[in-house]
Amino acid sequence: MIFRDITPVTGGANGVDTFTLTVSTNNTNRWIIVAVHNSNSSVTNTTPSSTHLTFAQVGSTQADGTNGSLQLWAAFASIQLSSEVITVSATPTGNGPVMSGIVAAYVNCNVASATDVTAGSKSSGANGLSQIITTLTDNDFCIAACGLTQSVAFVAGSKQTFAGTFSEGAFSSVGLLEQNLLTGSPNAVTMSYTLTGSPSDPVQIIAMGLKPSRPSFYSPGNLINNSGIRPHAFSPGLAR
């Protein structure tokens, strides 16, 4: 079962080209997911980098006219991270963007599956957005990055929760939406959110699926639950 390893870390920049997100994980083999929203149409990339991580963009950049863009990035951390500083850099430089970012780490997934990714963007005045992803593996963990060039509260769709949201001033907001498919075969999952009020600027969404790992043999280590404690197992007829 996939679960999130840490409380998401957020941060942003107002009028400068870089900002940092510092993340630590509880163990090795985590997928690190970063979502970045940018308010400036002259900025084409907001790229994360760090000493021990190599990030790849998930899906395509979502932009709408002159009112901001959203990007989603993933990197595999084979080592345990301790105060890993992720620097998010805007290019071209010198455009004074307002940026907001969020980073989270996920456990028990072997591939950040780009094959499941779909993305969408809506025009000015939309008060929410939805995007369907068709999962290829049962028990996927679905994630969606959400962005808006205003400071407005996000509201999660049905059976979904926001792992975290962040606004940098009044001109950039980002959120990370989650839905864990604990059971069930591959299917179409609608990742969606709405916004409080009636925002005047476009909103963006990028959705993806994390594939669960598939242990090929029994191991006592596989019995570790989310709290890190191995539950006891008993067989019928044996003394307890």
C-alpha cells in the first residue's frame, strides 16, 4: 500500500528567480513529488534541483494566456534524505515571478508512472477544475497538482483530500491533491477541486498515478505498517 511519508513542505518566492524547499525522509526509496505554480507568463520553466535528486517533469506545463503556469516534477530518492535542499529556479531569469511550491514524499511505489498522466487547464473565471486519469495498475495512488494565480482556498473533490496548499502573497497558489485507491481494478479516476468565491484568473491541474510496489516473495519486512510497527500475525488453532 502506498502512503505519504512526510507532511508536505511548502515555500515560494515573490519577485526573485529562486526559492528553496528543505525535505527529510524517514527512510530510503521514496518518490519525491514537487508541484510549482508561477504567476509570470514570461517564465517558461520552474525547475527543481538538489544534490541527491534528479527531477523529471511529469506531463506537460499547464498555462493559460498571461495568467500563470503549473508544473509537476518527480525524483526517486534511493537514500534517506536529511535536510535535502531543493532549489526551484525560474527561467528565463529576471522576470520577477511570484512562485509557490509544495513537496511530498511517497512510500511503497516503484515507479512514478508518466503513462497515466493527463492534464488540463481552464479559462478565466473557472471556479474549479477536474481531470480524469485512467490507472493501469490496481491500487494506484492518484495525485494532482493544482494551481491558481490568486490567493483562494482550495476545496477537494469527492473521496479526495489536499495533502497541503500554499499561497505566496496574492498572486500564486498551489495545492497537492490525493486519492489512494486502496482496493479495486484499474479504472478512470476523476481528480477534481473547486475554489471558494469566484476567482477571475485561470486555474490549472496536472494529474498522475503512482504505481504500488509488488514484492515477489514473502518477507517479514513487508508486514511493517504505516507507523513503522510490525503487526503480529496468528494462525487458527495456535496458542496466542
